[in-house]
Amino acid sequence: MADEEKLATDEKLSPKENEAADPAAQLAAVTAERDRLAAEKAELQDRFLRRQAEFENFRRRVERDRTDFLEFAGMESARAIVPMLDDFERALKVKCANKDYAKGMELIYQRLFEALKKLGLEPMETKGQTFDPYLHHAVDRVPSEEAEEGAILEEYQRGYNFKGRLLRPAMVKVAVKP
């Protein structure tokens, strides 16, 4: 019954009088609601920024992985073709009676070599350099008085880099002091 009496007295008061009856309580309620909404907004903003940063990191990671995969695939393709370049070089060193045939073989070799160069294959130069175990594979060590220690005397097989990375080390003959 107490609820009914209170309801009856509230109905007798006009809305303005009802508001005026407890403005402090209403102010506190509105302030609490505002604070709750501000906290909720700050949490949602923080979650949004974190998700946006996660997405950006994911996008960068996927792009980096894609680039690495393409580079690896190109490197493996070049690694498979390099022995053919070696075969062409050996074939071109052999004298041939038919000059037109030799010229055709040389043209094919040049076109293949240029195409691989455009993809990123870079031959290593060993003439006049000193032996570097990270770039060269010493197949033979020869005592030599004329050459200084570690000088490369001869190249048995050419080494290659692919887009700045070592694809295959050069096989070389190295001078050592007797």
C-alpha cells in the first residue's frame, strides 16, 4: 500500500515539481550515466585502436611473407638453372667445326644469361681477389712463392649471388705459402 500512496502523491505533483523534488539525485544519476558512457567510449576507442594496430601488423607481416616467398621461389628457380649456364660455358669453350652452330649456341647462352641477370642473378668476380670462406669454396690449395697467401689463382666454377644473397659459392684454387 505504501507504494500506491507514493504513486498517488507523485501523480498529484506536476513533472516540474517532481524534478524539483530531488534535483541532487537526478544530477547524481545523470553524472553517473555520463561517467559510465565515457568509460565505455574510452574502452571501445582503446579496443578499436588495438585492433587497428593488430590489423596493420598483420598486413605488414603478410606482405613481408609474400615478398620472402617470391624471393625464395625466384632463388630456387635460379639455383636450378645455374647448372645449365655452367654446361653452356663448358660447351662454348670446346672448338666446333661449324661456326654457325657455335654462334647459335653463344646467342642462346647470352639470352639465357641476360634473362637471369634481369631476375636478379649476379655472377661473382674472383680474379685478383683473396679467398673468403663465406663466398668461395677452396677446392685446391697450391703452394706458391709468387702469389700472396690466400690469393685466388684459378676459378673452377663460377659463383653467383641472387639479389644480394649468396646463391652458390665459387669453386677456386687458392695459393698458400710453402
